[in-house]
Amino acid sequence: MTNQWIDIGHSDCIMIIGSNAAENHPISFKHILNAKEKGAKLISVDPRYTRTSSESDIYAPLRAGTDIPFIGAIIHYALSNDLVQRDYLLTHTNASFLVNPDFRLTEGLFGEIKGGAYTKNTWGFQKDASGIIKKDLSLENPDCVYQLLKKHFSRYDLDTVSKITGTPTDTLLKVAETFVGTHRPDKSGTIMYAMGATQHTYGTQNIRSYAILQLLMGNIGVAGGGINALRGESNVQGSTDHALLFHILPGYLKSPEVTDVDLDTYLKKCITKSEDPRSANWWGNYPKYITSLLKAFYGDHAVKENGYCFNYLPKRSANYSHIALFEAMSKGVIKGLIALGQNPAVGGPDGNIERNALANLDWMVAVDLFETETSAFWERPGVNPADIQTEVFLFPAASSVEKEGSISNSGRWAQWRYTAVDPPGDAKPDLWILDRIHKQLKKAYGEGGVFPEPITQLQWNYGDGEEPDPHAVAKEINGYFLKDVDFPDKKLSFKKGDLVPGFAFLKDDGSTASGNWLYCASYTGKGNMMARRTRSNPQDDPIGLNPEWAWCWPVNRRIIYNRASCDAYGNPWAPQKPVVRYDHAAKKWIGDVPDGPWPPLKNPDGSKNPDGKYSFIMTPEGFACLFAPTLTDGPFPEHYEPLESPVANLMSMQQNNPVIKIWRPDEIGDSDKYPIVATTYRVTEHWQAGAMTRNVPWLVELVPNAFMEISNDLATELDIADGDKVKVSTIRGSIEICALVTRRLQPLMVSGKKVHQVGLIWHFGYKGLATGESANMLTPHVGDANTMIPEFKAFLCNVEKVKGDIS
Amino acid sequence: MNNNDQMAFLYDSTKCMGCRGCQVACKQWHELPAEKTRFFAGGADSGYQNPIHLSEHTYTMITFHEVVEDGKLMDWAFWKTQCQHCLEPACASVCLVGAMHKTENGPVVWDSHKCIGCRYCMLACPFNIPKFEWKKVISDIRKCDFCADRIAEGLLPACAKTCATGAILFGKRGELIEIAKERLSKDPEKYYQHIYGLEEAGGTCVLNISNVPLKHLGYPDNVPMEPLEKNTQIDMAAISPAVIGLGAILGVTAFVINRRIELAKTKEKGGQNE
């Protein structure tokens, strides 16, 4: 989230798209209803009318997978009516930047594609002789980003969009008029999204469309604004911060590839540069973070001469995302799997492929609270355990209330938790389990093996107790000074062993260690900042940032990009709900921790402040990207159809995202055999792959069976009554599930033809108190062009009635 | 205690998202077992609703309603059903043994030790709330008890505490009525202009407001606007005196007639001895 949960209460218009927040993030509705009480409008955009829609002022139905045209229509409305926050665009975004005049979109392609990737040779900016990007502050130059944006979105007029999404034009207009009202400086709108936005082959571009809309509205960095990703698992934010994903190192550093032959080569790739002295270019500090991380990993072994043990880090040679791993597992390449709190047999796409792949493993270690479908894959219905040679170890794990540590929420708050009850039986915290695995590996590698040093030289100073001390881990994540260090310009000195007070103090010379630069300042000489629980006084904290409740990254900054909440003089656009403001007399920012301490660009008399720096410090240029050249599939979002779609792409000849990897070209269903659009989702009553809820009697009582929601229209056509068993099939497989007939789904008119949609909950599997078939047996093994997140949310199926009752 | 000071709920269906946290919190607090359920067992349009009815194991539940107008879906609305905790409860007035009773600060509760399982209360309740432990040998009536034990300790009832959106407000009846009136007048387009429980059955401690008439959400629409016990009380109160009175009359009559028969027998005996 760029903003905060509580901050949603300050919004004037809340759009929930690709999310069903009432059902899956119910507590958020406390803040949404706070906003509504003050007159805010709630817009719910969803293929089906959900419990979120029941609270909304405007409900907009749409065909699953058509979010880019939907948002495109709103952007079109704003641009064609000039309802944008112009000052904001000039001060904080790259709207004025001049782009390479050869850049164009042709038949859905943003340029030349070679070897499955764009060459990106026209995706750059025009620069002057000193290397600074040329700008046109009148925003009239046809090469400027703003004009290119207008040209791009001129194609997303309401009538065209209605034909793609199926949303009636009057609804599109109502949504656009309502949301675009937030372009006014004193108004803010927020977009709340979740997997409905990301789980598509162009999921990243879905989010990009929100970014563009929000920047045009001037809604980034302000109270009640932002792009708010609603995270799922209670600590998924913490997991991604600490590099759960294959392509990053802790703190969103890049994971090294085979081409990064040494630290210097790697750094050349990672350090961003800007010729403009007014750009803070924060990633220019990259060397400090990677060096400190390597010192945390390898301690005294890591020295300048050996590139701080950079060569001990594994270098990836391919995409190692979930789908790629299971494709490799299918081919017998991967022999062992540690499934830590993971249940891919239910939660992974293309269930047949993934469940069969598990049988190729020599061994599996499943660490979980329950025996799940994954750890019991070898005895699932339809297989003979004797045919499967995988040795499965099931380690019982402690739940989150049975161990001490921190949990990071969607708002980036790291909140320390204590052990409430001891784990039952032999169940152990993950820290204990990983520690034991590490110690065994260290012992085994100590006796031989190929390239043992990356394991044997790992620093592991977490105490000598039965279990590693989570405080010791947290302190190492924060970071230490490894020798006495002085900072004369800050008039501060630190001793060896002191905790580093913030990432501004990390160094690239091996004198600091930090397990995650983003969390530097979370555990300092002042104590465990994450354990604080002081609520602020509304008088001192009008927008409820609560700076002394737990700790938030980065450096306790609650709303990121917050210097964009002010004009070039440091005055808030919305003085009634200020995030920060600049006190020119005191020469400092008041309010939230400013996103960069530098003063604003102008002095009160209008003269340039030479110390001022641009507000989006994490981009090389210092401006927010309307035009974003770093993504794999385009600097602007463009509509493509889901891999399986009932219609041809109305926007261009390019049917699908041109740079996605198609792992299984023979597994693409066509609309003759599979005419119905299907989507998958969750309900309040069950959790993810179901182990934690389908084993709780009170929750099983509420939702005892897996079900599919189907419109009255389609049910009548197929002679299906409420409660009937139906067979849902895709080219990948079929399941039997019970049908819930509802008016909350309606057929949509798409490209002149009637398109039906059905929705399946995916929480069910063959283990637990309540069992049922898994919807993910139907979903495709294909992912987003940037992140590889599977396209769970839009595919094609067929539905038939089955004789007999649900059991 | 003044009616306005009694503890009460205000349930605002427009703020309810049907998450059912309240339903589960109640089960957890009262350690009630889960029922074996089947999806759609309530028939068409019951949707996610489970269990289908309140029971001795389920004191409160959310019911699901697709509100349709001219064949079009207008809303998906929810209603929380539980004991209404009437100001003058019919169940308490018919209870032969005084097990069911209205406490001074609001909750209508029952004394398990006194309950004889006669189920008169089930017949008397206009909302069809009290449920019976059919499967137990020594059985008891069961219903929402307003978490009287929690309230006594200054805690919120379990459902109110869990509700994330404030759809369930807990407080003094008089204050909640003012809040309800304010909401209705501030948003006349949004709210159906009626506070259920204000006068129904003579007034209840559970007040309901919504955006559609509550009868579309399953609230019984034949509840009189006066306390039911007003009528039953008179009849019930008459039973004892009637029984005692009738008993007395029959007793006296029996005595007089028997006495005469006795006297007649004695006279006969006496004549024979001369």
C-alpha cells in the first residue's frame, strides 16, 4: 500500500476493483464506512455483485480480464475533459518529459520484439547535451508524455470500452464522473485492489493503469489517496519484503543472474543514474544496501577483496517463479521440495499438472499446521500410493500466535507479536525448523560437498538456546555497526556493535551489516520500535498516522511519496487533511516523515530553492512515471485479451500480451468448446487453500461445500436449479461442484454477443473436515509478463448439469 | 428501570456486509457446537445462509436476501436474526415456573434449573425465537441471552464486539433510538423509514433499520404493536384464581353434598335402633 488502512477513512471516492474487500478484508470496511459517513462514494467493480457491491454507491459489472479498458475509459474521460490536476502533473510526474519521437504503438505492439522480449530501443527520453531529460512544461509538444498519453487513451472511448468490458455505457460514465471528481486538489480518491487485478497475464499493467489514473488525479502521496494493495496472508508483506520471491533479495534488491560475474558487474546493472542534481536518485545508494546485506550473511568472511562474498550468492539462469518450478518438476528436473506453509495441490494453477509433478520428487518436506492436500498428494483420490516414490516428511509447524516475531501488514506496519500459547505437541516455529535444517546442512557440508563455503561460512549469531532468538534476528535485520564509525556532517558517532539508527547510515565499505535495508530503524538503540503501541492524540495527528504505533517502513514513513501531497512551495494541496507541509522558517517538514528530507523546489517568493529535490526519490529522474519504460510489456497499459477469451481483441490485432511465456500451447481452450468465461475467488468464511478453515467446525458450518455461482439466465439455459451438481470443464480438466443460482451474475453484451460468466470458489480440496473439488484443476499454467503470477482470474470453461445430489 | 436506560442493540442492515463474524463469535463465546449443514438446504435464494434456521445450537445468524425489483437485482441485503429481548416479553409472561424472565437492565434470560421444558415460550414468542434441546434427555430452552454475563462485567456482547463496521451497536435503548432516528432523517433515500423494535410487541431491546422493508428480509410482519403479554397476562393471571376459585366452589359443593349424604345415613341408622 502506498497509504494506510486508517487513511482510507479520508478518501472522497473509493474504487474497489479486482478486490472484494468486504469479504476478504472485512476490517477495511470500518474505514470505508467512516469515509462514507463523511460523504465519500464507494464504487465496486466486479464480474459479480458481491458483499462489497452491497455496500457500494455504484456497482459496475465487467467481463473478467478487462480492467485495462475499464480504467482506460476513466482516463479517457479525464483527459478529454481536461479534468486532471495539472500543477501536480508538472511538479511531480514525467508528464512533461519528451519521449523518443520514434516511439509508437502499432497494432498492439510497442516496438520490436526479439527472442520473446521487446528490444525497448524507442522507449527512452530525449536528453539535452548534459544528459538531462528534455521537458515541455506547456504539455503541448506531441512527443511529450502527456500528449502521448492522450493519444494512447483516445482509443478507450466509452462506447468501445463498453463493447469490451460489457459494462453499460451509462454505468461507465457514472463511474468516470464520480471518480474524476477527485482531480480537484482538495479531493482525494483511492483505489483498493487485490488478486482480481494482479492474477492476469497483464496484471502488472492493470496496476499501471491505476497508477496513471491516480497521478492524473493528483492522488498519490495525499491523505485518502494512493494505490492500496490489499495483501492476503497476514505476513505476506513481510515475506515479500524479505525476498520470498525468486527475483529479489531482501529489501527488493535484485537477485543476481549468471551474467553478474562479480559485484562490480552486478552493481553497474543495479545502480541507477541521473544527471539532474535535483533528483535524489535514491537507488544510487544501492551499493550500501547490498554490501551491508552480504556482511549480514557472511560476517568477517565478506571483505572488499572478495567482493564481500558476492560469489557465494546463487546466480539464477532462468525464471524460477511458481509456474516455472512446477514445469521443471514435471520434467523431473527438480528432485526435492520444501513446501513451507504452502499448499500448491490446491492453490497452484493447472492442478493436474502440479499434482502429477509432485510425484517426480524424490523427497518433499511439508511444514504446515495440518496435513494438507500437498503433503498427502500421494494418497489423493484416483492415485495408487504404491505408484509414487516420493518420500514425504511432515513437520508440524507453530501457528502465528504460538511464536514470537513481527508481522508486516498491507500498510507496511511491522507489528511485533508475542507468544500467546505454546505450540501443541511437537509443532515448532519456522525459525526453529530452519535453524535445525541450517545446522544439519552446515555439518554435512563441513564434511565435504561441492562448493561448501556459501553454507559453511554463513554467519548465524542468534544465540545458543534451543531456538534462535527472534530479537537477535530482528536486530540483525535492522543492522549493526561493525566498527566505530563517525558521521561528522550529522555530528554523530557510533561504536562497534551499535544498532544502526536508519538506512541513511549504512555504508558500502563493509563497516555496516543489515539483513534488510528497508527495515533499518525497526530495532535500534531506542529499542524494538515494532513493539510500540502508543496511539496518537487527534490534535497532534489530525489524519491518524499514529507514528508511535509499531513501526512502518521505510523509516516510519506512513504515507509514501508524501512530498507530492504539496505544491512546489511545500504547501499541502488539501490543507484540511495535510500529510506533510514545509515550514520555511524552521527549514523542516511538519507531519509524516517526509519522503526525503530535502526542502521543496521553490522558496515562498517564487525563487528556486537550490537544495530542493524532486518528490519521487525512488525513480532515477525523481518524477512519477506516467510513461514507464522499465516494464517488460510496455510503457503504457494496453488491452489484451486473457489467454483464453470468447472474443477477438477489439483494440488491436494483438490478441494476447505479446511477451508472456506460453508454457503449454496445446492447453489453450477455444470458445467453441468452452464458451463460458470463468473466474475464481474467495469467500470470507474460508481461507486460501482451506487447511486453516475447512478444519474448523464453525466455519465449515457456514460454507460446507465448494460451489460455483451461475446467473439465472445461464442456469435456465442449461436447466440447472439451485443446489444441482454441475460438471465444469476446461481443456485442462474438469470438476464436479454444486451450483448456486443467483441474480448477482448477469450475462454481458460483449462485441455484440451475449457472454456468460461463472465464478468458482477455490478453497476446497480432498483433505480436512469439509472436502470438495479444487477449482484450480481448471486454471491455466500461464502467468503475467513481469511477475509470472498465474492467470487465475479469467479463463474459458463449459458447464453441464450432472445427475445426482451433492454429497 | 426506565425503558430508555435498558441495554439494547441497534442493528443497521445497511452497514452489515454479511461477514458472519457475529454468528461465529456467538458460537465461540457460548461454546456452542457447529451444526452439520449442506449448502442450499434452505432452498432457492437462500444462498450462503447456513444453518438455515436458529436452533438450540445457533443463537444468532445472518440471513441473505437478493432484493429484486421488476426482475432486476436491486441489492444483496442481510439481516441478523436473534431474540429481540422484548421490553415486555411474552415468553416470560407465559412461563409457568418463572424460569424465563426479563432482567432489569434489558436481557431476557432464563434459569436453566427452573425450566421444565414445557415450551410454552416457543408458542408465545411472536418472533419464533426460543428453541428446544430436542435431543437431550434433560432438555432446556435455548436462545440469545444478550451475553448477559459479559454485560454484567462491562464487556460488549460477543457479536457487537466482533462487528467490524459497527452494524451492531450496543448501548442504552433511548440513545440508540435517537441514533436510528438521526440516520433515518439524514438519509431518507437510503433508509426505509421505520425502526423495527420501536413499538413491535410493545417495544424490543433489539432495534433494526434497513434500506428495504424488513419483511423482505424475513422479519415477521404480523407482530402487533403492543405487548403480547398484555392479553396473555390477563388470561394467565386468571388461571390460578380460576382454578383455585373453581376448586373452592367444587370443594364446598362436594362437602355440602357429602355431609347431607352422611347425615341421611346417620338418620337411617338412628331410626332402626328405637
